[in-house]
Amino acid sequence: MKRQRLGDAVLSRLLGQAPVLNHYSVESVRTPMRDGVRLLGDHFVPHTDRPGGTVLIRTPYGRNLLTSALNGRMFAARGYHVLLQSVRGTFGSEGTFTPMAQEAADGLDTVAWLREQHWFDGRLATLGASYLGWTQWTLLREPPPELRAAVVYVAPHDFREATYGTGAFTLGDFLGWSDQIVHQEDGGLRRVLSVATAPRRLRPALGGLPLADSARTVLGDRAPWFAEWVGHPDGDDPWWEPYRAGAALTNVDAPVLLIGGWQDLFLDQTLQQYATLHERGVDVALTVGPWTHLQVGLHAAGLVARESLAWLDQHLAGGAAARKSPVRVHRTGEKAWHELPAWPPPAEPATLHLRAGRRLTTTAPDGSEGVAEFRYDPADPTPSLGGRTLTGSMGVKDNRPLEARADVLVFSTDPLPTAVDVIGSPVLDLTLSVDNPHADVFVRLCDVDPHGRSHNFTDRHQRLDPAAPAGEPQRLTLTLDACFHRLLAGHRLRLQISGGAFPRFARNPGTDGPGLAASRHTVDVAASRLTLPVATAPPAVIR
């Protein structure tokens, strides 16, 4: 008990939490599913006469010390029952792990089991990040009547969209994730070695074709789901139905706290979740910080813990209001937090034109701009550098090495006379012709400081329609990721245009069969333009 108190006190201090309120104990429990499979979990039992309710957390990543500390002990020490459960086929739970597709029924069965427990008082919340958030959305397709609140961090509600939303398979992230799952229950030194050697081991698999066969060289037969994902590229394929939980956004009425990162791979879905729930009048709050997917659990751990506990205290335990404003967002470029009544705040469009000499200006072209060209070679694919990824190079990076390549076009403004706040989703209207119908386009905006360092803050990848005739101009409207970014006075805005971002996205081989073929992309400069949503009023600064 003394060790528990000391550990909880240290954790509270590290996360900036108020002191613990009560002791607790931990019991191992097995929860039966409808098919007889039993799922192993830990029940954290608060020692209090007035528990605040029950928090359900379902995870494929085990129940180790760190996981139990952040997802179990912290809440149990403040009056909540917590069920931290390993999903089917992981860490002592019976059955076979089938990622994402298995969770809807198992979540409902777990809630049915909770109803039968003498300690369950009818007040339920769900909580967790990433896959732990996915387990929530699948449950909320049919929200339990006991649900009082949900806390979802950096999690998708549509896994098919996460894998193929750009038309190209999100290769690096989901091969890397599958490799992690394959090795996560390796013991001791084997686990350490698998993490340390992952970049080297995965490199040949990322570069090989076909993808499913190449991945099997490192995954073996331990991740059969990967070949299934790769083998179902059609978005209309009913095979993907178990991987879609969008119905939760129209069915849930309980208050939902969403936490995301501007460089998180699921940012677009987090903002869609907020928009749909907000439009329906659901009590929804949104926090978005300057984080990648992994940084939400590391750099942001204290903030996430404080906001989560405040949300549970209000909506599960009947405490004080959790926050002053429903939206808190970090504005990159100035490194400050702001409070808003809703996202996005009002903005006015500002149009920038692509000009000869690789310039971006507010002055419309005069018709003599000509074209800009580059050649994309899938044998030497344009690499990904930073951005919204889970593995490999991630987040905000200096893009100068990328911009020095011959297969990357750049268009830049002059140094800005005043600061410009970009708030929302920029749109690039791009007129492009490609001599090969099998091609992709990748566009990115960067903030270039007075020293020439070029830092990315939003981008977009799109696989082109192979039915479009080769060499014919295509008018593309590319909506880049939402952002909240200040371009400081003296900085320049830079637009990149290239033919891919590998291995973040699977390269387009340039053919519809075996082999590789290069493509030449020709941009009609005068017929292309960039529209920025520029803030009309400064939001309140909170720190």
C-alpha cells in the first residue's frame, strides 16, 4: 500500500494532477463473450463509499505498468471503477486477433457483463487513444443507455478511410503498426530488438512489389490482416463494413471530449467527428495541440490526463464544468494556445497565384506564365519527410532536402510584410496533365523562415483517376489538411508539388500490372491557384 501511495503521488506530480482521493485495489477478471471466448482484464476498485462511476478501456496493447498507470490507477485513485480489458487475441484474452473488425460485438458483450456486476451503478464512460478510441466508436454505433461520457484521443471512426482515403494505401504506417503487433508480446530482449531493428527490417518490405507478398517477408503468417487490407482497395467493397463506425457520430448523444494533434495521422477524422457532433447539438469539446500521434501520449500526457479527468468529473460524477470554452487549439508558428467557441472560426479567402519563376503572388497571371514540369520515377520515388504519420519520419521537419530534388516543384511568396493566420483547410486548384494515366500528386505548404528553413504545416496526397486520358489537362481541387498556423512577418509561404510521398503512401508503380513506369507531370501555372482561409479576428489567447 505504501508503494502504491508513493507511485500515485509521483504520477500526480508528473502529470500536474491534484492529489489522489482514495486507495484502490486491482483484481483480475475474465469477461465472457457471446461465442464463449473470455477476455482478460484488470478491475481497478476504488476504496470509497461514493464511487464516481465506471470507466471502460479496451486495448490491444497490454496492461503493463505505464498503461495501467495512465489508464487505470490515475482514475481509480480519484474514485472511479476502471475496467482495463485486453481485446480478443491479445495479452491473455482468448480468441484470434482480427484488428478493428472484431470490436463491435465484444464491446457490447462487455457492457452486458458490466450490468451484472454488483459494483456497477449504471454510470458508464469510455476512454482511450488510437485503437482504444476505435473500440469506443464501434461500441457507440449502438450507444449503451448507461453511457454518460466518452473521451476519445487521436482515433479514427472509419478505418477504410484511414487506409485508402487518398486513393493510395497508407503503407508506412500500417505495415509498421502490423509489425509492432506481431512482436508486441515477444518477451524481454526479443521485444527490444524488434523495436530497434524495425526500420532496417521493414525497408525491403516497403520497397517490394506486390505489397502483400513483400510484407509477408517480414510479417510471416502472423499478420494475415495486412494482405486483406491491401487486397481490398475498392471503397465500395462491402468487405469494409466492419471497419466503418461512422454511424456512431449520428447515434451517440452523450458528451464527447476529442483530443487530436495537428500532425496526427487521424486529424481529419477527429475534426470530422467534432463537426458532426457539434452540428447535431451534442455536448462536444475539442482540443488540438502541435503533436504527432505518438506525442499525444508522451509530450501531452499531463494535459490529456487533466482534461480527461475534468471531463469525467463533470459528466460521470456530476462535478464542476470541465472547461471554459468548448474548443482549445494550439496555433503553430507562434506557439500559443487559444480558446474558441467553435471550430473553425470565421475566415476570409485569400487567393495566391502560381507565377513564372516559381513565385506565389496575390497578383493574377498575365497569360505568359507557361508550364512547370517534373518527372516522377517509381524506381526512385519522392520520399516522405515529416507529416501526419505514425511511423518513420513524422511531424514538422525542415523540408529543404526534399525541395532540392528535381522531382519536387516549389513556388514561394516574397517575405510577408505582416503576419498571416491560416485557419482551416487551404485549397489548391491545380491544372495538371500527366503523360501516364497511373500517377499521383502530393502537395504541401511550408513556412520558410528568414534563414531559409522550410517547415511543413499542411499537405495532401491524391491518387489520380487512371481513366483520365494521358496528356489531357485535369482540373484538380485539392483540399489540404486543416491547420491553425501563423506565418510571421518576414517569413515566406512555400507550395510544394510532387508525384508522391513514399513510404507514407504506397508509390504508384505507373502501370496497372507488374513493372514500373515513370510519369511526367506538367503544371499549367496560369490556370492554378492556392486559396488560404485567413482569420478575420484574433481568438483569445490562453497561454
